[in-house]
Amino acid sequence: GPKVVRFDMSIVKEVAIVRQVTFRFEAMVFNIFNNLNLNPVAYAGATPDSYQITAAVDQSRTMQLAFRITF
């Protein structure tokens, strides 16, 4: 089948509050370009619509935010 290509990105900002305490903000975006992983039908059907792709297997673009305090 076709190659599945996905691009993920993460941005991190870390700030020192006091000596041993740091605040960390992280934004992660998965599947930036919203590529689909199409699941083709694995059998040969007799009707013309047997080869129609009706669903995608992969998830769409998602984002996750994280806040951390390390001490």
C-alpha cells in the first residue's frame, strides 16, 4: 500500500522561577498536515463500489498542552 507519512511538532518553553524550581510549558501538535491513512479494501468485489474507500484509519490533527513545575 501507500507509505504513511505523518509530521508531529513540539514547542517547549522553560522558565526558571527560583534556583531549583522551573516552570515548563509544552505544546505538542500531532499530524500537523492532517494526512490520512486510508484503509483500502483487501478483497476483490464483484460490484463497482467494492473498491470505494469509506473511512480513514488514522486520526485527524490533534493538539496537547502541558504545564509542569519541577523542583
